[in-house]
Amino acid sequence: MAIKGIRRGRLERFFERRDARGIRPADIGRVEDILLAPDGPKPLQALSAPAFRLHPLKGDRKGLWSAKDSGRLRIVFRLRGEDVYDVDLTDCH
């Protein structure tokens, strides 16, 4: 699997145990889609679907990538080769 590290908290609970506490019910499907997309050899290619609005972050968050969940929420992560690390669900605004 391409995801090698998820930050502790609500996203980790959801990824490891499908425990959705802390994630709005309306966002669960989208979060799951984003987390499952990089399960393969080319995570950026898998996340490049227009619906994910994948883009690299700038400024003090340079080196991180963002995929849109909904509204204000984003799933951010760092790439090392073909592996995904430091995955987190964050409010970017």
C-alpha cells in the first residue's frame, strides 16, 4: 500500500478501524475515496482526478500536497518516492 504514515487522530481512526468519530457523515465517502486512491504504484496519478483538486502547497507548507475533501477540509500529505506519509485531515482556512 502506498500510504505509509497517517497523523494520529480522527483520520488515523478512520483509516485503521473505519471509526468515523470526528468526521462529518457527509464527508465520510469523500475521505474514503481520497484515502483509497493512492493504493497503488503511482499515488499522484491516482489522485489527479479533477474531483480531488490535487495541488502542491506553498509557503510554510511547501513539500506537502493537498486533495480537497469538502468545503474547508483538505487531506494533506507528503510524498517520498512513490509512498505517501504524514497524511492528515485539516482545515486549511
